[in-house]
Amino acid sequence: MHSNTRRRYAAIAGGLGLALALAACMPADEADGGGEADGGEAKENCEAYEAYGDLAGTTVSVYTSIVEPESVDQEESYAEFERCTGADIAYEGSREFEAQLLVRVQAGNAPDIAYIPQPGLLQTIVEDFPDTIVPASDGTEANVDEFFSESWKEYGTVDGEFYAAPLGANMKSFVWYSPSMFTEAGYEVPETWDDMIALSDQIVADGGKPWCAGIESGDATGWPATDWVEDVVLRSAGADVYDQWVAHEIPFNDPQIVEALDTVGSILKNPDYVNAGIGDVASIATTPWTDGGFPILDGQCYLHRAANFYQNQWPEGTQIGEDGDVFAFYLPPIEPDNKPVLGGGEFVAAFADRPEVAAFQEFLSSDTWANEKAKVTEVGGWVSANSGLDTENLATDFDKLAASVLGDPETVIRFDASDLMPGEVGAGTFWTEMVNWLASDKPTEQVLADIEASWP
């Protein structure tokens, strides 16, 4: 999940982003040398926006799970679109997005645009609320055909109709650690799963607890645990079985999935391993996902599995790098010849058929927006699978690494399984049963059987 859908930034972007925001707020004669949105002189440096036309006086409402402080950079990235077209983007972020979007759609109060982090949720809306989502505009589809791989387009397609364009992307297969703590203790970054378990055992033998974690996320509580399961299914069973699991060609409680969840449990439900600096195993269920890795900074925890976007959860001033306070390594493979990557992202769906809505959806699928977003995200933590993105515009070496892996055609990437599954499961029972598994020590077999029983 974007998933991964509760991200925050540790600092407010400045520099160019601030300049753009100020320009958007200034009167037209100050901001752009006298150009008018309603037919006056052409605005300066707006060539990339001319195709969207004059949208002065229009408003596009946007509803998303991206909240403060990450939303600051998100809104910054629209500043030039607003200045050059005259449109106003009314942004609303919510921590209860997944649940409230369905409520709003059912009540006939859908936003103009929604950033949907689960393709499974997109499918649910299309099937349960026919004709509420507008098929993507021709310009949007042309951009996606040009800048994204076919698989990304398929995630935004339901029953052969293309609805939603990819927005941001993320790489989830990372483990965060403290380079200085590793050096001081004489530990090395593990290259295999067995190495990682041996390291965990060594930390215990040395008097520490290796792992810290948190899966609380409001209405979406549980999603970080599903990421764990998905990453292990990819490693233990392989990409083909993963695809069968997502498509429900094998049941949710297939023996291979049972094995994967038990493998996760050998870490997350091991009282010797967790929850370092926080509490017992059950505390994982009540610890905010945003804070789960913080004990690393206090020297109480050594390992925290989280996506590339977790770099923006660290407190302001935290140095991220191989010589910094924290860094991350690739979650090691279980089988040497199988090195998959778990990914995720958001998809832009339109619920209104108006020119300004189509224009904004098209803009968000363009290379112009991808590069604008990269430039204003000065603290890092954002990447895209848009091939028109110049990676030099990304803020950190860590972002560039993630983007290069996501964009490499040789990388075996699979989209977050819970985001692809039907909403009742992927954003429902899979989340809640992971909470029961940790908080109440519900047995693995019963957890998976109950999720299987919920499949529509």
C-alpha cells in the first residue's frame, strides 16, 4: 500500500517549491509579467501547459490518502499548472481515504479526482458503482502509453477499459538499519535470508533485540504486515505462485501461503526478536507504522522492514546514507536465484467528465508533472515509474537507486498483492486478520482460512 498510503515528510520543501507557491499566490501582473488567464498576454514559461487550454475560473477537487506534511510537496507540484491554466486545484488528504472514498461514491458525493492506491479498490468501484468513474481521457492514455510500461497501464484497467493513470511508485523490499551501530558491533549487511536470521540471532546473543515494527494506520491498520507477507511469498514461492495467489487461482490458505506467513511469524511473532524499544509482540499492532523504526535512532533496534518512502518518516535532521544515521539494504532473497522486488503506487481516477478534470488527469500522467514533483520534493522519498522522469531531478541517491531498480526491465517486480485483490480482501480482511494474528496470537491457519472465506 502506496499503499503505503500514509506517508509523511520530515521537513517542508523549500527553494524552488516555495518560489512556485509564492508565484501562484501573487497577482497575475506580479507573478507572470502581466499575462492573464482569461485571454491576455501569454504567461511566461508556460509552453508545456498550453495544450490544456484556458481553465480560468474552474476548480478540480482532489481526494487522496496523501496527508501533511507530504501533501505540502504534492500541492507544490501543481503550482505551475494552476498558474499557467488558471485552474484551481482543491486538495483534500484523509487518513481514512479507503473507507471514506466508498462512502462518498455511494452517497453521490465523489471527488473530481481520486488517487487510488489499490487497483483492487479501483476494480471494486468500477464493478459495484457502474459509470461513476470516467474512462481516462485520450491525452491521459497517450501519456501512459508513452511513459509507462504495459504492466502499469494494466493496473489501471478494468475489464479492458483504461480508467486510472499511474502517479507515484515505490519499492517496498528494504530493511532499514544504523550503519554506525553495525560498524560498532561488527555486524555486516546480510546478503541472504539465512544471513539475516543468523544476524538476528547474533544480536539476541549479544543482549539486544533485533527487530522493531508497527502496523497501526487508522482505518488502514494492518497494511505493513501484509507487505511482509507479500515480500516473503515472492521469495519463498516465487512470482508465478504470487500471481496465482493474487488472481485467486490458488486459495488464500494454500500451503505455500501458510509457509510464507509462518516465515514472517518466525520474525514478527518471535518474542526474542521484537518489538525492540517498544514492547511485546502485540505492541506491533498498536504502534503507528510511521514510528515503527524510531528505536533504531535510540540504539534499541537494529532492523526495520519498510519501503523507500519510509525515509521521510525519520525525524527532521536524521541523516540518510551509507555513512549516515540510517540507511537501508535490499530485503535478502530466500533462494539465491530469485531476487524479486515488491512495489506499489497510486492511480489517478476521474469521477467527473469536465474539460478541466480531464486536463488535470492528463497533466498528472505527463513527464512534465513527474519532473516538477521530483524538483519540489527536496527532502526525497518520492519516485515514479514514468520513463520521462529525469532521475537527476530526484533529491537523494537513495531515490535514484529505487527509481533505477523500478525502471529496470530486468527487475522482477510485482505490485503489492493486497492492492490488487478485491477491496473486501486487500483493503479489508487481509488487513484486519494481520492485526488479529499479532494482537491476539490468532493461529496462522485460521487467519488465512478466514481471509479465504471473505473472498467475493
